[in-house]
Amino acid sequence: MNKPNQLNFDTRAIHAGQEPDPRTGAVVTPIIHASTFVQDGIGKNRGYVYSRSDNPTRLTVEACLADLESAETAFAFPTGLSAAATILECAEAGAHIVAHADLYGGIHRLLHDVRPRSAGHHVTFVDFADTDAVARATTGQTALLWYETPSNPMLKIVDIAAISQIARTAGAITVCDNTFSSPYLQRPLELGADIVMHSATKFLSGHSDLMAGVAAVSASAPEGLAERLKGLQNAVGAVLSPQDSSLLLRSVKTLPVRMDRHCSNARKITEHLLEKQAAYGITSVRYPGLPDHPGHAVAARQMRDFGSMISLYVEGGLDRLDRILQRSHLFQFAVSLGGVESLIQHPASLTHKTVPKEKRDAEGVTDDLIRLSVGIEDAGDLIADLEQAFG
């Protein structure tokens, strides 16, 4: 939602946080590779001391991302997981965390394996699509509520406003992973979340040539949270390089155009999969844009569109799934998502391999699940690729 007198999102994606370079007039933000900056005296400088603390190129992309997320401030990290790990440093040792049961495998590993050992965190995993279950799991001792919406890979939808209210009542901080949506489709901070994070490697970058992470903090978050996260980023040293900051800034400029095409293609692909469901041996198609999706109504309320991620269950066992994955051409068999090119992958053996099998199966991440990331190629060509892969 745009504020009064605020430029449209599409315009802000190109211009937010940026001005022509005052020295040269360059319309593209310069890449400042300097690691250190001359001081003008004791306690006197031009805003910079050392690039780990602040770098002009990184600050520019952070200002742009903060604007797009309706945040007080944003921080750019070298990966999504480094953003997540730094956010978790905000929780004291031994803290209680309530986390979505359906999470990207790397985040699940961080919360299930790493932090309980390294920081004594007590993590309770629940289905965040069940608001009542989250309320039951959250107590006055809960420090963080952590979730994705849509979730990876089951595409569950979380009611952001409802979860934010539960967190406020308990005095907990909410962290929403917005990777699958990007701020173009969904802005959790406007719905009450305290922190929104991204694997910016995905839709924000959009070209499969950059690794980055983002954490953006709401102006309504608990006092001092933004300053604490900035201090932790500096202390831990997880900062995005100037070169990658420039690449990310370049990529964000085309985010609205790309997301519109991603979503349009995904709708066409979903319609095709449903039409050919029996012929392709597909037992179920999961996509938030379908009226019978369990979270469709909530997604329609809090998202601009339904994204470009599709999950489906396929008959025939691993041998048939492997043939489909190997035969697809435009849908390239690879991990990750959100790039201009379409990808197809097998969560149980790739992104969620480190999640224990019994937990994977309980959450529906079974061996017969395939996940599609629909790119921006011609939709007809993508449909033809699926026809030959499933044929």
C-alpha cells in the first residue's frame, strides 16, 4: 500500500534511496570498493570509517530495500542464511522460539540443529497456518516467532496480521521470511511483523548470479531492535560486498516487471497441470492461487498476486520422478528459485535432505513431491517442455 504522496512501487524500485552521483552525475550508484576511509580528525569523518561497518554502495541498496518493505531500515547480508543467523543473535541464550514446521531446509537446520547446541535455544515447531496452534505454543517466555509465507515447499499461507497480534500479546518478536513473495507481492511489516527477511539470492536478485540476504526492521518494532541488529551485523561481520550490493540494486529495478511475468506464467502453468493432471499422473497440485488451496482466502487478502512457486505430487515412484527431472529442458533440474529461468527440483533429496525423513514425511515433503519455480520465459514454451517431460 502506498502512503499519501508516495510514488508507486514500480517507480520506487528504480529510484528509492538513490540520487545521481554528486561528483560525476552518474545515474547508476558507483561501486565503492574501498575497505577503509580517510578520517578528517579525531571523531571527524564523512560518514565512513571501515566498510564492514558502513559502505556507500551497500547503504544505497539497503535504503532502497527499506523503502520497498516499508521498513525503518534494512541490512544486506552475503546470504539469506547469514541474515537469519544474525537475526537469531537478537535472541538471548536459552530463549524460546516458536517456528513454522514447514521451513526451507537450511533454516530448519539452523533452528533445529545449530542454535539449540550453540545458544541453548528451545525451538517449538508448529503449523503456522493454524493460528490457534501458534497461540497455544506461544508463552510470555517466547522470544521469537519465525515463519515463511508462502512456505517452502508446501506453500502454506500464514495470516501475518493474526500472528503479529499473538506476538504482541506475548511480547515476542515476529520474523517473516518473505522470500517467495518479495516486497512487490507482500509486505509483512505493513501487517504488523517486526522483521522481514529474504534470501535475496532468489526473486530480489532474480538472475541466479548473486547470493545475498536481507533483513528489514519495522518502525513499529520494539525500541532499539534496529540498532541492535545493525550492531550485531557489524560485530559478526556478515555484510554484502560492494560488488554484490551493486548487482542487487540493479536487479531490484526490474523486480515489478519480473514478478508480474512470473505470476502470469505460473497461473498458466497451473491451469495446464490441472487440465493434464490425470495424463501426467499428478495426484495433487499446490498453488495459493487455486480457490481450493487451504490458504487461498488469506493469500488473496495479504498478497498482490500468488507468486510463481508450484508444488505437485507425482505417481510412479522415484524412477519416474527422476526421468521427469532429467527430461525437462527449460525447467532446469537445480536447486534455488526466483530466477528468470524456470527450475524444477526434488525437495526431499535436495533443499530438505537434512530434515529428518520422519519429519519430512509428516509435513508432506515426501519422495513424490516436485517443486517448480516458474520463470519468465514464454509460457507456451514452458508448457511444451512439461508435455515432453511428463510424456
